[in-house]
Amino acid sequence: MTALVWDLAHARFMDVAGLHLLFEERSPDGPVRSTTVTNLAPQPLRLLVLAAEVEPGLELTRLFPDTLPALLDD
């Protein structure tokens, strides 16, 4: 398994292509990967929360397991 950390400090906007990158667990010819995200700006965070509302099967906690509960409580 490969661990991948996306630092999105400079990404102020994300669309569906970004969602595909974050939720894809395997590249076509590579190993399964574990993905986490840091430094989300408001718009990408809102997109992720909206995606989880629309598709409850998405597991946001695996993207930012240490920060999600605090973000959603605000």
C-alpha cells in the first residue's frame, strides 16, 4: 500500500476532477493507496462535504481523519 498526502494549501478551487484524484484508491497499474489531505481552503472543503452529502458512501474521515470531526462541528 502507498500513502499519499495532498497538501492543498495553494488550491483555492476544486472541481470534480479533484474529487476523482482524492477518492481514487488505485492507479490503473499501481498499488492500492491511502490518501490524506491537509490545508484545505473553504471551497474545496465545501465541495468535499457536499460530495459526501450527495454520495453517503464516500468516506471523508479517511481523507483527513484527525481534523474532520472538528471541522464538521463548527
